[in-house]
Amino acid sequence: MGDSTAWPIAPQPLVGTVIDSHTHLDVHDTSLHGENPPDPRQLLEWAREVGVDRVVQVGCDVASSRWAVDAANLYPTVIATVALHPNVAPRLAEKGELASSLSQISELAQSPRVRGIGETGLDYFRTKESGRPAQHESFRFHIDLAKQLDKTLVIHDRDSHDDVISVLLDQGAPDRVIFHCFSGDADMARICAEHGWYMSFAGVITFKNSVALREALMVAPLDSILVETDAPYLTPTPARGKVNASYLMPYTVRTIANLRGLSEQEAASTLTRNAIRAFGDW
């Protein structure tokens, strides 16, 4: 599977097909990929070979959002989301570029290949308290944009659960909300379920020490669960520590199936059905 020094061996193909609800085909991380940038066409083909037949390409700033739209126009199996990541917003605000960047995101969001607004939200892990007002301003803008365009809101939430939920309820959530790389506990899963919000589980669910996350998965309604890679990050066991890609998602799907007592086919069908409900079909 590709360069043996960079890419993990592919798992056995899934019984059935699934959708990677959150990936970054454009991200070139030299610590993971080495000097060779990933080839999106090859990554999509590797994914198809193991049963991951569609992906959601996620934007994090103006450039990557534009890349996502171009990729969705080029590859029929790809749809896009566009946004300013919560850690990007404060840096743009410092340079006086937040308003103009949000305007460009709004323009990109008009494309029919853009099905979601995100990843947006709050991140109190990487951004200092001084940057939080810009994060909140950006988050509220994206919430309103998703509602105006009837597109799915894709949330990045790190060390900020209470405030993310508070802003969502205060602003009024869009009809479809996804907590990308869900990192809450069972209590938060119950809150998301109460409001009809999707919870997308990444490779972290395969880690043995992810006890609270597994408890959250067990109480989440089956029709609220999505699966993702967040590639090239959050690589599932047994490839943890190596570069991630959509073709490794069968490990995560099988973990979800085992924990929830589903057959592989049942899990794949459920996860696919949920993703199509969340983003529409393509």
C-alpha cells in the first residue's frame, strides 16, 4: 500500500461500504508523510478498495476550503465543507483579516458541492483566552451561514464542550449538526441525542484507554452515529502513530460494530444511512 515507510498496510475490505464523514486529503504533514505529498486520487482509490466509497473533504481556512470545493468538483465521490477552523480565526483577527475571510467562506459555501459549514467551533486547547472572542465571533457566523444556506454544521470542539453547546443553543442550531471527532462522555452524548445532533467517531474509539468515549458510543442512538478518519491524524489501532487515510477506516467501523453488538454489514449500512441523512446523497 504505497510507500512502505509512510503508509500502513491496508486492512481487510469491509463487508459493505461506508462514508468517511471527515477527512483532509490536502494536508501534507512532513512528520507523517515524509517529503512526498499525498496523492488524492490514489487515496480515494485505496479507500474504495476496502469499502470506503465516498468521503467528505473538510476545509479549515480559505485556501483549504477552496481546495475542498475544487476536489468535490473534480471527484464524484467527494463532497466539501468550508469554514475557518477555530484556531485560525484568532490569527486572522490579529491581522485584521477575519471579516474578509468569513466573506470568502460565505462565497465558497454557495457551491452545490458544498454540503457542510465546518469545521468551525471552539478550541480552548490550542488558543489562549485572548483569542476566544474571535473564535466565538467566527463560530456564530458559521452557525448563521449554515442556517441561511440549509447546510450541515460541522463542529470542532476541543476542551470547550459546555461553551460549544451554550453557543449552539443561544444562537439556535441548524437542522443538522455534527460533532466531528466526538470527544465527550456519556452525559454529553445524551445531550447531543436530546437535540438530534450527530456524533462522529474517529480512530480514537479504537484506543484501549478511551473508556469515556466508548461509554458515550454505547449510549448514543444508532441513528446519530457517524464514522470518520480526520486523516492524516487520529490513526486507529493497530496503525496508531502512523499516517492516517480513509482506507484505514475499516478498523474504526469494526470497533463500533463490536461495541454495539452489530454485524459488520449492519454497522456499515447504519453508518452510511446516517451520513446520507446528515449530508444528502452523492
